[in-house]
Amino acid sequence: MTSLEPTIGNNFLLTGGITMMRSTNFRLLKAIRERGWLQLDLVGAAKLSSEARLSRIIHNRTVPTKDEVERVCRALEKTPEDLGLNATTNIIAKD
């Protein structure tokens, strides 16, 4: 399990010197809205475990699994890059 230590702002330092950014994924929110959906609609279409899980993904409080990314992309007919769900969007190397 990866440990998290608070750093400046809303970022967290992961073991191994990687910083996880905690900010809202506006690309994913925009794609949901463009379909005229609510977050609950995407939860059902992508077969996510809960609306809370999707909220944690949107607000970068958790990193989605590869399977979750694939299901969300399929439901929204977008690529991971379109939705800001590629790993480099959520995790950056610490200098």
C-alpha cells in the first residue's frame, strides 16, 4: 500500500518521491455534462461501485483502476486523454 503525506496545498507526496495532484478533473465533468448526464448516470453506464467512488475520481482523491478507466471511456465514447484519466494527469514526478 502506498503511503500519503500531505505537502503544500492539496497535493500528497507518495512513497518514492511522486506527488499526487488533488484538483478537480474538469475534462471528465465536461464530458458528463455534454451528454446531458448527471454523475449518477455515468455510475450506472460505467458500472462503477458508487457515486462516491466517481466523485473521488473526479476530485482526484483516488486513482481509478484500469478497468474503471476503460468503462468510463466506453460509456462517454472518449479516450483516457480526452477525459484527463491518463496517469500523467494525476501523478507527476517530484523534482
